[in-house]
Amino acid sequence: MQLNDRECVAFLQWCLPHLQMTWNGFRKVRRQVCKRIKRRLVYLDIKSLNSYQQYLMDTPSEWLALDNMMRINISRFYRDKGVFSNIVDWVFPDLVQQFSGQTDKFCCWSIGCGSGEEVFSILILWEEFLKRNPSIGISLNVIGTSTDPSTLERARQGVYSMGSIKEIPQKTVNSAFIKENDEFRIKIGYKQKATFLLQDIRKKMLPGTFHIIFCRNLIFTYFDTILQEKLLNKLLKQLLPGGFLIIGKHECLPGGISSLQKLSSCIFKKLKD
């Protein structure tokens, strides 16, 4: 069947508000989503988007299938490298200064973790930070969450292509991965400090509190403003005073949040009372 860009854009602009999502977030990735929608129409033997729109209105359960088609998984190690440099230079030392003597473990949450690249990037950088500061007796554990079971399974396997690790210095590649043919397996020591869980942040938050929350290229890209504000307020309740919220390079937080200090376009520190 034929599905042109104009028709798909019009359909997305109609359906995304029903999902509490925003068209602007999908503008650049719409072709990926449109291909999935086309496959769904073929599977359902539906001949047009107009007919599919009516099918959605008549079949409430189909909205879940459509929601699943909106998952965007674009990731690699050290994505937006400057952000990770600032984490090493600002965030890690600040946390150590604040919490040294109060805890022996930092807790970090990576929301929308994809195939685990962000989780393991954080752990690799922390390990290198400890090597330069051997007197610090604090470990780091990272929980990665995603709505996609298939990407979570890849994260648990921890096996990556050269394209995923291309921004990592070769010395770090040699120390953090085991090369297997044309792929690279993250070493077991990093796996032991990573937990991957199936979770939809729109429906349920993780229990506990965190020293760092990574929420990059998800809530503040794809969700509408009302949902952004709702989820941000929930996240701030779980971010410890003095902890850090990391967002995407091209994202902005909704206004009216007085409890955060902006350190850069991507890094925010929760103020203490």
C-alpha cells in the first residue's frame, strides 16, 4: 500500500495529542514511525489512514498498539560527549563533596535507557573517575528503565557494534569491553552494577531516591507540556536535595520550577532547603 509523507504527518498531528505527545518531538523521526504504521495497516488489512483513524475510535485497545509504535530508540555510548565531560568535571566531584561520609553508594536512574548505552557510559566514566581519585570509597549503581522489552534484553546482554562505541577512546574500549569477532561485550564488573527494568514512567515511578536522574530525549522531547510538568514534579520528589537532573542537549524544562539550579543547558542541581 502507499502511504505518503503528507498523509502520515496529518495522521500524527491528529493522533499524538490523544497520547499526550507532541508533534514537534516526532518531526525529525516521523519516517521511522510512519514505516511502523504502514506495517500495522498491512497487518490489519486496513487500506487507508482515514480507515485506521476510524478503527482507533471504534477499538480502544488499538491505542496501545499505536503507542508502542511511537518508541524511538536512538543511542550510542557518550552520546553528546560534552554533557558527559561536564558530568565528570562537575557532577561527580560535587556529589563526592556533598555526600562523602554519608553514603557508600550513589544511586542513578537512566530513564528511557534504550539498549543500555547510557547506563554503561555512566558506569565507565565513574570507574575512570575512581581510578584518578582512589581514596573515594563510594560505589555507583545505575538503574535503566524502558518500555521496550527487546531493547532491555539487548541491554542485559551488553553486546554492541563498533558504531555504538565509536566515540569511546580506544584505551577505554580496551579496558571496558571484550572484543568478540566484530562486536564488543561490556565486562562483567559493569553489568553487576547495572539493573534494567521494564517500566512506563507515565504509569509508575521507581521506588526510592536518587543522586542522579538522567532523563534525556524522552519526556521533554516527545510528551506534551501538561505531562512534562506532571512527570517532572514526580521526578523532583525522588531526586535527593543536592542531586542532579540531566536532560537532553536540545530539550528545555517546563517553566515554574524554583527548586532547580541550572548549571548548563542540560544539567540541573536540586537546591537544598
